[in-house]
Amino acid sequence: MSTVVVKLGSSIVAREDGELRDDILRAVCAEAAELHGAGHRVVLVTSGAIARGMRVLDLPLRPRAMDELQAASAVGQGKLYRVYDELLREQGVASAQVLLTFFDMSARTHYLNARQTLQRLLAWRVVPVVNENDTTTTDEISFGDNDFLAAQVAVLIGADLLVLLTDTEGLHTADPRRAPGAELVREVTDFEALDGLEIGHAGSTLGSGGMRSKVVSAEMATAAGIEAVIGSGLRAGVLRAAVAGEPAGTRFRPREARYSSFKLWLRYAKPSQGRVVVDAGAARALREGGTSLLPVGIVDVEGSFDAGDAVEVVDGAGAIGKGIANYSAAELRRIKGLKSAQVRELIPRATEEAVHRDYFVLL
């Protein structure tokens, strides 16, 4: 049996006025319970806490200030989870509320702890209902959209399938709201083939996402060998069809070249704190040879960071990759361009690599 992560967007959870779509939530929870009963492991990732808080507080527009967003989420979070809990209990399924922040994913220890908790809940046959902890997050430390959170959770637990439910049938050749002739893209095997499509249209007024964030989330999942589906949560049976491999919106096939969970975490979850500029020789060795980055290949250091922080590695042509720095920015400025023997003269017992190849991922 498979492990399935299902993400419900704000447009599925609530109407434009903030009132919950009880019929839709009931239908999705019933399908999730059906899958659970068949032996699948199911995780629900939900948006809508802010929308729910807006309705309770009778706010006419989605707040913009961070403290207002956090307060609205604090009002709506518990009330939203209670709905999921009641709907799943009606189906005889136990659930648990799990609130995550970007820091939980970007800090490796927290990341592993979150994985263990989710895996234990699934082993106990409990359906986790996951949301971002909006009440403690900030603009600088935020997923920005729960599509990304859902993809992170899918990678975190080694899911087989990620289903992103939205209010459209899936990815189209153009925004179907503005282009009536837009066609549904039923299957994606090559993300580069999407470059010519108009996939940047925004989400609902209650949410923060859009089709682009869903496609990026699908790209992240497929890089981990996880199949992804973008489908309409307004259509009955779409979740069941997605799991069965039947037509259900847009299906993204998993890619063969999979990254390790660590490198996926580094690539997508760990924020970069600075940039390291390298020369042409180092750039070629990183891109083609899979080598570590040595101080001798560094020509400039930008920003402020500590050893252990993630840094973006770039050359004159742009980004090469992202890695964990073995030195602080101040130390790298002292030793940039130096050979290993010269580095050890300045910093005794210094490590040879500025960024080790095991802690580096190409972008």
C-alpha cells in the first residue's frame, strides 16, 4: 500500500467570503478515510486557517500585516482542525494536528524530528493534518505557500504520491480563467517542456499560492521519485482516481535521477545565507567532475554567514549549486584563492574543502 500526501488549497477549504466549504471537506475526508481503510497511509496538508479566522472575525479582506495574519491564523487554526477531526472521526479514523514552521524544515535536527513524529503517527494508523504554524512564523522564515509545505512533507516521509487539490482541473496551456481555449496538460515528464506555458496565474484572494507554486512543488516531489498530481478538489472522486493511476488532472511522473533526502532538504528547504563566487576552473569541476570546492577556486565572498550555513555557489554565468560552508564568510575572505598548504598556515587544522561534495547539490 502507498503513502499519499494530499494538500487542500485555500480555495478548496473556504469560499471567497471565508465560509468553509463543508461539502467539499466532507467529500475529501470521506475519500481519505476510504484510502485509509484500504491500507494506504494518508497525510492531509491544509491551508485555510487565516481564511477561517477572517470569517470568524468578519474581516472583509485578507490582512496584509504580519501581526494581523498571525492573529487571524490563531483564531482560525484550532477551529479549522476541529472540522477535519470531526469529519474523519465520523468515518472511524483518528487524526492528529501537526503544525510546522519553515525552521522545522531548514534546521536538520528539527527536520529529522518532524519525520519521526509523522512516521510514528502513520504507524499508529493516525491521519496527520498538517498546516504551517502561521502564528509564530515571519516573512523571512515562511514556506510562503502550503504547496511547498506539502512537497516537503512528501519528501520528508518518503511518500509515493503527492496530490495537490485546487479549484481548477489541473495545469493548462494558459490560465483557463482568462483563456477559454486553454487545454489541460494531462501528463508531464519533462519540466523544461513547460517553459513556454503561462503558469504564473495567481491563486484565490484567500490564499497565497498559484499554479506556479504547485508546479514547483511537483518538480520537487518528482526529484525525490514521488509522483505528483494537480487536480480539482471540487470534483468528486479525484483523490481516489489519483491514487488508482486513473485520469485526475495533471500527472507528473517521477524522475529517475533521484536526489538523497539530505540533498533535497539542502536544495529546497535550507535557505542560503550568502554567496561564494568561483573561477571558471572550479565551476567546471563542480558541474562536470562532482568535486568539492576548495578555497583556491574562490574569487569572492558575498554576505555574512557562519560555518554550517548554506551558501549559493555561483560563477559569471549564474548559479552553479548550493552547499554547506565549512568556513564562515570572514574566514573564506581570508583564505580565498589560497592553496591548501597556505590555508593551513593561516588556520591550523583547517579542513581542505570550503564546501565538501557530499554537502553540495547542483542547481
